[in-house]
Amino acid sequence: MTKRDLGQRALDAREPIRMIVLRALEAYGVNVPPEAISDRRKRN
């Protein structure tokens, strides 16, 4: 998967690329703390 693919997937899901990558790592079996998979952007 390329950065362009990740970017498109992030746009489709309306989530940051970081969240997409962390979820993929977790699905692959890497231990990712649940609090790490969150949207850190501020929302008003």
C-alpha cells in the first residue's frame, strides 16, 4: 500500500492516516494501545 492509497482510504473514512496505519498494525498483530488509536485533531 502506498502513501497515496493510505491518503485515499483516510479521505474515504474521514480519519487521519495515522489512525488507518495504527488499525492496520493492530490487525497484523502488533500490540497497539487503544488510546493510541484515536483522532487527536481538535474538534469544535
